[in-house]
Amino acid sequence: MEQTLVLVKGDGVRRRLIGEIVRRIEAKGLDIRAMQLMDVSRELAEEHYAEHREKPFFGELVDFITSTPVVAMRIEGEGAIAVVRRLMGSTNPAEAPPGTIRGDLALSLPDNLVHGSDSPESAQRELGLFFGGKI
Ligand code: RTP
Ligand code: MG
């Protein structure tokens, strides 16, 4: 069965939206296999977002994800990676459709509440980072 990493990022924790986001994931029929509230070190953040290292918003992104605790979840289900991405909505909340987490609950970047792995390779890598105990 497919697994993916979901993060409720700092804005979601600060705004007390953990329950609302978990509710949507559960209501969809996905299973929570692991869940932890945790601090994200700079090392973990830079590794997690390595694909964005050259982007102009990389510094802001790392500051954002390390500034407050996040909730990391190992989510499992048929097609979980793509299903979670659809539940989240597009990256920019201003463009995310109503009915999605970002479309209903967020307004502008970088505060888009959630992260979901974007491919089987990313899921494996990111689950290792957050739940493998390496960093
Ligand atoms: P994520 O990785 O968080 O699941 O989001 P995503 O795939 O939809 O978006 P991605 O392109 O991977 O970007 C990662 C995170 O960087 C912030 N971002 N800021 N200022 C900007 O133009 C900008 N673009 C992206 C967002 O927080 C996004 O989730
Ligand atoms: Mg991404």
C-alpha cells in the first residue's frame, strides 16, 4: 500500500488547524500510520527542501519551516501520494480551489499549511528523513 509524508506546517499548528487537517485526511479514507509533533532543525529543513536550494525563496522557506513545530504524519492508502496532493490543492493558496485544504483555509504563500510528498521517490526519501531517525 502506498505511503506519503504529510506535514502540518507551522502556520497550521499556530492557527490550531491540526485537527481540521487530520479530519480531512481521515474522512477521505486514508490511514495514519505514524504522527509526531516535532521541531525541524535547519539541517533537516535544508535536506527536506534540497530541490529548492537554488530558488529565491529558499531562505524564507527554511526559516518558515524551522520557526515553529510541525506535525509529521506517515499516511497510507491506495494512491495516497496523489490523493493527498489533491486534498491539499495547488501550492499557491490564492489559486487553490475551494474544497481543498489550501483553498478553504489559506490565503497566500508561503503560508500554505501543509506539505505532501510529490512522488514515490520523494515519499520514500522524506519519510526516511522525518521518521527514519537519521537527522
Ligand atoms: P510542499 O512541497 O510544501 O508540499 O508544496 P508544493 O509541492 O505544493 O510546493 P513546492 O513547489 O514544493 O514549494 C515548497 C514550499 O515552498 C513555499 N513556496 N514559496 N514564494 C514562493 O513563490 C513560494 N513558492 C513555494 C511554499 O510554502 C511551498 O509549499
Ligand atoms: Mg513540494
